Amino acid sequence: MMRWKILALLFFARIGLGFQFQTLGSVSDGLVVAFGLDYASVGLLVGLFMAPGLILALPAGYLGRLIADREMVTFGFAALALGGLLSSMAESSVGVGIGRVISGAGFLFTTLYLTKMVADWFEGREIATAMSVLVMSWPFGIAMGQVGHAWLELAFDWRAPFLIASAYCMMAAMGVFALYRPPQSHRNAGFSTSARLAGLEWRLVLCAAAAWGVFNAAYVTYLTFGPKVLEASGTSAVAAAGVISIGSWLMIASGTLCGQIVDRFGRRDVVLALCMSGAVLSLWMLSLQGAGVLASLLFGLVGMAPAGVIMSLAGLALRPQSRAFGMGVFFTNYYAIMFLTPPAVGAIQDATGQPEGAILLAMVLFASVVPLALAFTFFKTRATSARQTEQKA
């Protein structure tokens, strides 16, 4: 039961990531008025939250040799809180941007080591379910921010959401520091003197990172251009945003259920193939007149359900002693894909002038999850077979 208590602690702490991320999106109109920004500048400020991941993921993973997971996560949440505090005190957009970069660094450290913590606690048992629960804390935090930040800005001003999100992150830091304990098998292990990955681990973690990267890139593309497809067919902007949001709410429940199915019955690749087929079908349905709600239901219930299953590949790829550095490799590749995809999507939109082009790219990205997962299974199965042959010999 202890591992489930730990998972609950990490889930409620990780809500702070989405809660802090959503601040700027929720108060963007207030920032436009306060600092005379255009929305391209607002978009840049949103993107700065993710920028540190490209540079810091590998060093953060390397530091796991020297510093305990609990301290790394505590530092990450403290950085999230400090960044939000600085943004709330800013007198210019530059000050807001500096705060976002600091928060983004905290986001990288917490994301990397929270994932490692769950992999350590659930190694060899219910890892898909556990990762599904952890991953769902992100949309939960964003949804909480969409509701709470709007109210705070209306009741006070645009600075209030940053302050409240920072307070939540600081409480998360204190909670993890006071309550988290590593699993018994890791307590007396000490820190690894080598961060080297085996050849098999490189192949597995790169497959896992690519699958997670293209999955999330497709999701972000859907969130951005899905409403525009509905608007092109005559739906109002407000109604289109509401229809598209249905999928995000549903994935909170469907993700956990999908993880339980894979843990209980196996057949991970079959589940991924079915779910990615559902994702592609739902995106195709967006352009059909009157099918928006049905498409969003299918997207949330089926298409986004395997998020935790895909994330669990990272834990399955790595030995405990190489997991911290391996997670750095994983997130470096993930951030690279997330960095490169938006310009590609923008180029398609500029070239075609139609949102359907971006949605077509999202369909291709979702479909590519399947061959990447199959490659992961192939490498892992081949290595297991070779090991068994050696043991028999």
C-alpha cells in the first residue's frame, strides 16, 4: 500500500506543474493591456516555460548521480514557485519572461525526477497504471488553472494567479521533502558512480522518447488547430473551444483505465494500435459537418487514453542505476521534438492557409507512435531471447 500513498503524494504535488503553466495563458489578455503586448509575444512567453528543457535535461539527469531524488524534486518545485513569484512582481514583459524561464527549469527537474520516482516504486508491477495516474495530474492542473486563474484575475488582477500557483508549488515542495521516501530496495544503494547507458538502453530510451514526443506534439497540434477546423465549418469560437476541451477532460479518467487494462492483460502494442487508430479517426472526423462532439468524445475516451502507457516505456527501458541519466536522455529528445514541431505546423498553416493541413500532420504523428512502440518491443524481446539462449548454453 505504501507505493499507492507515494503515488497520491506525487500526483497532488505534480498538479502544481499544470497549475503554474496555465497562469500565463489564463491572464494573457491582462498582460496585453498591462504591457502593450501582441499575441505573438504572449505566445513566446508561454513557450519560454518549455525552453529550459532542451538545455537542462541531460545535466539534470547527470546530477542524479550526486543528489537524491527528493532533493531534486524539492528544488524543482521551489524554482517553479520562485519563477511564478518573479512573474507576479514584474514591471515589464521581460520580467515575466525571466520568471517563466526559471519556472520552466523547475518544471524540467520535477518532471524528470517525479517520473523516475514512480518508475522506482512501481518497477515490475502496475507501472502503466501508475504512470497513467501521474501523467493525468498535468491536465488536471491545467483544468484547475483554467477555472481558478480566471476567477482570481477577475477578483484581483493578473498578478494573483501567479502568486497562488507559486504558493501551491511551495506547498508541494514542502510536502515532497517531508513525506517522500524511496523504496526499500533503493535506500541503501547509494549513488551510482556511472551514468553510462548500455547499448540496449540507448535504443529503448530513444524509441520511448520519440513515441512520447510525437504523441504530445500531436496533442498540442490538436488543441491549437482543432477549434479552427470547427470554426471553418461554422461553429463559433467559444463553442469550438468547448467542444475540443471535452477530450482533455475525458482523458483524465480514460488514461487511468487504459493503464489498468495493459497492466492486467498485457497486449501493450495492440492497445496502442487501437488507440492511435481512434486518435487518427477522431481527427479526420473533425472536418465532418456536425461531428465535432463525437470526434472529441472518441479522442478523449480512446485516442488520448494510452498517455501513461507510452510514458511507462521510459521506466521499462532503464535499469535503476542508470535511470536518472536515462531520463535526462529521454526528456532531451522529448523537448527537441516539442521544440521542432510547432514551426513545422506553422509552416504548413502558412503554406496551405487551412487548419486541415496541421491536423493532417497531427494524424501522421499519432500514427507514428505505433511503429516506435513496435521497435521498442522488438529490441526488448530480442535482448530477452538472447539472454535466455546464453543461460541455456
